Amino acid sequence: MTYEVCIATMASHTALQILKAAKKAGFRTTAIATPRVESFYRRFSFIDKLIPTQPDEIDKLAPQLVEENTVFVPHGSFVEYCGPRKAESFEVPFFGTRGLIAVEAFQESKMQLLREAGIPTPEEYESAETAKPPVIVKFGGAKGGRGYFIASDRKTLLERLANAPKNVIIQQYLVGVPAYIHYFASPLENRVELFGADIRYESNIDGRVLGFAEPSFTVVGNRPLVLRESLLPLLTEYGEAFANAVERKLGQRMIGPFCLEAIIDEEMKVRVFEFSGRIVAGTNVYMGVGSPYSVLYFDRPMDMGERIALEIKKAVERNALEMVTT
Amino acid sequence: MTYEVCIATMASHTALQILKAAKKAGFRTTAIATPRVESFYRRFSFIDKLIPTQPDEIDKLAPQLVEENTVFVPHGSFVEYCGPRKAESFEVPFFGTRGLIAVEAFQESKMQLLREAGIPTPEEYESAETAKPPVIVKFGGAKGGRGYFIASDRKTLLERLANAPKNVIIQQYLVGVPAYIHYFASPLENRVELFGADIRYESNIDGRVLGFAEPSFTVVGNRPLVLRESLLPLLTEYGEAFANAVERKLGQRMIGPFCLEAIIDEEMKVRVFEFSGRIVAGTNVYMGVGSPYSVLYFDRPMDMGERIALEIKKAVERNALEMVTT
Amino acid sequence: MTYEVCIATMASHTALQILKAAKKAGFRTTAIATPRVESFYRRFSFIDKLIPTQPDEIDKLAPQLVEENTVFVPHGSFVEYCGPRKAESFEVPFFGTRGLIAVEAFQESKMQLLREAGIPTPEEYESAETAKPPVIVKFGGAKGGRGYFIASDRKTLLERLANAPKNVIIQQYLVGVPAYIHYFASPLENRVELFGADIRYESNIDGRVLGFAEPSFTVVGNRPLVLRESLLPLLTEYGEAFANAVERKLGQRMIGPFCLEAIIDEEMKVRVFEFSGRIVAGTNVYMGVGSPYSVLYFDRPMDMGERIALEIKKAVERNALEMVTT
């Protein structure tokens, strides 16, 4: 069965997962690609149409996409390439909560949303002077962790901040293990599904540095993870609390994938230091094979791309696309 | 096809994996849940019945469960919550080797069983005075590694033992990589299957501690692993040797899942420092998707929950439930 | 459907994956096993025939295998056990590029091939005197990393080389994260497929050494990995460049699985420090379940064994076995 609706995304990040699943579910598929990667994406037969473009000209594609009855799935690279303003105003129906892009553009509003959800977060410091090291210093946007640095004492912090951009966030450095928790908010099922988890693979912190370099945090990949079952009730509560806080704050329902990025310490305390209001690259670890948690809700394992396609498919069948798009 | 038999377990640890698979195989399913997690487990349609209870009152449920023709799958959290005595005397047929609970309750009998099986183990020291550091100091029970500590020299060992409970185990600290090897002992197939492997994800040792804290070993999750194929013959022998030793010692057959917890050193030498006589949480990494090794025995990948359900199903069909329960 | 062709390999490394998939695809299967592992491999019903042999007598089996219409799948352990000369001259049709065995036998020709493909590699130093530490020192052959060492300064390098074999390679020690990229070169589809990735699990560098030993690099297992989608175009180019370089250099097409072994640094720069001209053990992480990238080319996830079986099956059906064998 094929659907009149076309599912599109930008050719990067999780595009392969999204479009493969969309095609399998019976949709037409479109990838919007920069010239540099065009030839790569042309290899894959599950991509029906490839539109080459420059990220700063993507808004010009909106009329065409709308005419082709497109649902656009935004992801982190789309937001990063276009910039949050252009991304948010891209006039094609989004599968997702459009208003979150603006929230995520500023570290302040982002952390504020987590706090409003009642989710524990690391302490934040307004300046190097008030910071209690160790701290981690971050830069705005979704740049995949590049350039982040850790300062173990105030002197180092001051020195490194001198060479850093102005718009930095100084956070308490949480000691524990990182876990990226994938959720799917389903307006049609009226629930938040705990869908999977991953650990990032970061250069050079996850390599064999052996003291030859300072730790750095460039995300180059992702690895699968399951969490202790005794953590899942709490993590589910946090996912639901997040979705509720989004709806309260934005007046828009939480739609589709999101991710809470947590440190779990030796007392099993979970603190969320960041979130993504849409699909994260870590869901790629389950591409085509499916995530362990997906079978809690469905009769077969599913990846996040398949989950998205399923929600859109059901929405189309119920003539309720407006419930899952913004 | 549905079966008259009901599969039950306590709602934690690997309950989702076990009950999902049981339902899929055609069984009725029951989860025994503490009030704190009740609402979480109520979300899942594959759990037919949820019985709220306090762990210390679980024994009162036995008559009801027996009447409902229940096979109970014990796991580590069940033993931990109820305590080994109450767990062992829970009067519902167990899928598993009941007698192992008592063996595992004492570190001495536990390590003794491994040695009787001829499986290499780390050296153990009777006191801080005779210990040869580095050593790892452990506490009784299945607390998920919390509180374990490592001492690199005698002075540290003595200092930390001063503040520790009396019932500690001082083991040689093995240098190498950990591997948790999952087995399934099938009375019906009369074989021990090497089923999978995982690596624990422990806070804070697996995180980005960067010298800001002492290493600690609280298990917060698990990650998939495959081992070199050249290790599998030896690991299979160890699994079989373990099952044989159990039968010799207890006069009960080894039934169902168990786990050997090993350190593999740079010479590929495998030493087992602990075991679990039942399903381990690490099998969750393959939930719904199946483990790589499961296809060695079956035509499709299977998780440990599915393997359990399959064995019980075959036992029911052959009218031989007594072969797989104690 | 069954095929007249038999698929054989040596019983180690990835034999279980290869033979399981071959059987599933309808082929007869043969394992050539050393006496030590014979009883292990006899457990598996997907192995039709097991031929016990000593590695140094494997050449005597050639006539029998040829008579039984065998396609032999060579892997690293086969080459290691027999030695490169005996391996290359084994007179049974290989699924793979026979000429690569000789190239891989010498570190010089191996790195040369990568450079001819235009793939970035670490610097190599001809002697301890010209080396710029930190360096990693390697030994010839496919010994799984055992004995490799790292020297952080010239003094250490000189000291450790004094006790090392003559035939060593001194490479720039790259700071970053390792990634083993699996490819499949399909003569029938006329393409190179990016098939998967893994991270090795090495004792004791990936364990909890805590300063109690020098780092060492004995491979004991493998773990799954996905890479950032933005890296995939480049990695695909490298895979194709490698296959092209093989064809130019050897006049033989690249056939079947190969692996580029890379370090990815914090600038996302990829450098390949080694390759394998055939299936790597890391593909076992996807055994029976399938790799995330395999669904980019096929409608269902597939492991590398299944991919091999599929290519041979198609070749048989098209009466074109000579296209995929050497």
C-alpha cells in the first residue's frame, strides 16, 4: 500500500533511518541534500527524490514540498545547518513540536524547561567567579560536543574562558555515567514511550588517549545500551514530565521523538544535563533491527524511523495528520 | 494458541523481557509488583495480571499462584528483595534450580562451587593481613556491585575495612576485561547453550570520572558483547562444567539461564569471579531482538525470555513440566 | 531449495556466522577443524560436515573439497594458522581476493596499498631514531594485537625494541577513537556496501586496569557501533577507493568482505592504520540479527555471513561463480 503523503528530511543525521522506514511503510520519500553529499544519498533506492540545495536556501523549497504533500521530519543537523530561526520558520508541516526549536536555541530556556518539568539537572553557574569546579563549559547550538571543555579548578577555567566565545554555559561537572534516553511521544496513542538508550562515542575521551592529549568530546558515533529495569519507572516519569512541561510552556503537544541526556551517578541518581526535542543520532544504533524497548509497545522490534512512519501512517489513515504535525 | 500455565515473576530486573516473551509464546502472565512500581508495569498489555505486594509478604501469594497453575521465574531482584531464605522457600514451582539460592547466599559456598567445577577463579584471601594487593573487596548478596571497593595496597585495605561490614570477601583484583557470559541449561534438549554476553555499565567506573572521584561499581545498565570465536569452546566447557557441578552438589539438575562472570586477561586466560544461578539483567541487551549466539541453536534470534518461554512451552506440550521446575 | 555448491571455512574466527548463514541460504556446509575444537563445532546442526585436520596439513584437503564443489571463505584465523604462503596457495576456489593475502603479509605493502588508494594513514617511521613518539609498535601477521606496545618517548621505545622481534612497524600513535568499518564488495551488484562497524574489546586496555598494569591490546571480543551519518559519505568513498586500488594493483577484483581499521580524531579526521582484506571478527556482533547498515541495501537486516551466502547464491543462479571466486 502506498500513501499520497511524502516524508522528507535533510540528508544527514538520521535521514537514512527515517527515509528507509518511511519507504518500507509505503510513503514516498524525499531527501534534501547539500551538493557535497548528494552522490552518497543517490545510492539508496529507498530515497525516491533527492533535492540538492544549500542549507541557507532551504526555505525556497517549502512551496514545492507542500505541493507534494510532504511531512518534514526535522533533526539536529537540519536545525544546525539552517540555524534555529530559519529552521523554525520552514513552512512545511513538521512531524514534531516546532516551538521547541526556539527553546533549544538558548541554553537558558532549555535548562529552564527541564527544571519546570521537575527533572533534576546539574547546577549552573553564572560566571567563572561563582562556579564550583569541576565544571564543564559548553557552547550554544547542536554542534555535537565539539569544543566542550572541562575545568577542574578555577584557574584553568579562567584561562580557558579567555579564549572561548562569549555565549558559554558553565555547568557542574557530574561524575557518573552518561546515558542518552530515547522517547517517543505519540499523540495518537496518547502516551510517551521509552524507546531506547545509547551511549555516545566521543573522540577523544572514549579512545586510547593514554595521557597524550586533553580529553575532548567530539561525537563520532553511538553505542547501544540498556538500563537497569529498576530505573525505567523513573525514566518514564521524566519522559512524561518533559512532554507535559512542553505542552504547558508552548501550548503545543509534544510530538514524536525526543531525548533526555543524563548522567547516572553511583547512587543511581539521574540528572539530565541536556535534551533534544527531536530524533537523536543515537537512535541509529537500532536502525533496521529495532530497539529492545520497542517490543514493550509493539509485537516486533522497531527503530525510531519505523516508529515515526507508523505514527504518520496511522494519522493518515485516521485523517488526523494535524494531530502529529505543527 | 494459549496455554493453561501462567508465567509469573517479580516486576523488576528482567521481568519485562520474561513476561513479554511468555505472552508472545501463548502463556498467561503475572507480575508481582511493589506499590512503587505498580503503575509503571500496568502500562504494558502483555502483562495479564499485576499483583501488588510488599516483598516481605510475597510468601502469602503462593497458594493463589499455585492455584493459577503458575511457573515462577526467579531473578536476582526477587532474591535480593525477599532475602535468600524467603526466596528459596517460596512455594510456587520455580523455573530454575532452587537449591542454588542457598549456595549463592554465601560467598564461600559460591566460590567453592566454581572451584568444584574446575573453573579458574581469582585467589581469595582470608584476611587483610594475608591479602596480596591489589584486591577487590565485596559484600554478600546481589546488590549490583554497590559499595565494592578496590585497595591497591595493604594500608588502604586496612583503613577501608575498618568502616566496612564484617562479612566481606577479599579477592585478588584481576587485571583484564570483564565479560558476563549468559548460558541456558536445557533439560529437554539435554544441553547447555552459550547464549550471549554483555558488559556491565557501571557508575562511575565507566563514565568520565577524570580523576574527580574514586572508582565505584554501581551497575546502571548493560552493553552487548561478542567474544572471539576461539574463546567459545572453552567458555562452553566452563558452562557445562558448572551445570555438572551443580547437579553433583545439589542433586538437582541445572535448569534455565545462568551466568558466569569473568575477567579475560591479556593472555586470553579466563577467570570467573562470580556467577548467577539464574537470569542476569545483562540479557536485557537482547530483549525482543535476540542474541547473536541464539541463532546457533535456533532458526531465528531469540532473547533469554523467549528461550525460557520456549522451554516451558515444550515441557507443557510433552507433559513434562517437572523436568524444568523445582 | 538446496544448492550443489558447498560453503566451507576453517572452524574459528567467523566460521559460525558464515556456516550458519550458508546453511540457511540452502548450501551444504563444511568446517575444517583442528582436533582441539572439533567437539565444539560438532554441536551445531548447521554444519553438515566436519573435517578434522592440522593447520599445516590443510593443503591435502584441497582435492576433496574441490570434488565436493566447495567455495572456501578465508578469514584471518585461516591465514594466521596456515601462514600466508600456504593460505594463498590453497587450491580451492576462494570467495575473496586471493592476491591480498600476500599484500597483507608485509606491513610495508599493506600500508602502501592504503596510500595508493589515497586513504589517509598514520605516519610510519623507519627506525627508533627517526620516530616521533608517542608511537605504537606492531608485529607482522594477524595475531589479534597481542604484544603490541606503545612508547611515549624515545627512551622507552629503544628499551622495548631491544627485546622485540626484528620485523616491527613503528607507527605514529594516533589520538582519537578506534572504529573498524566493515565493507562488502559485490561484483554482482557492482558496488561497495558500507555494511557495519564495531569496536574491539581489548585486554587490558578496555578493562579496569586502574594503573595496576601497562596497557595491552589482546582482542578478546567486539562491540557494536554506528557512526555519525555525516561520516558515511567519506567512509564509503574510502571503501570504494580501497576496492579500486586493489583492482589496479592486483588485477583482481575486490570480492566480498573487507575492513578498514581507523582512528577518528576530535576534528573528525579519519585515518586508516590497518586493513583486513577479508571478513573481520567484528562482524560477529551482528550475527543472526543483522547490522544497521545492511538495511540500506536490502529489505531486511543481514549479517556478513548472510551477505556472503547471498552473493554466492546469486552467482550460482546466474551461473557466474567465477565472478566471485579467485
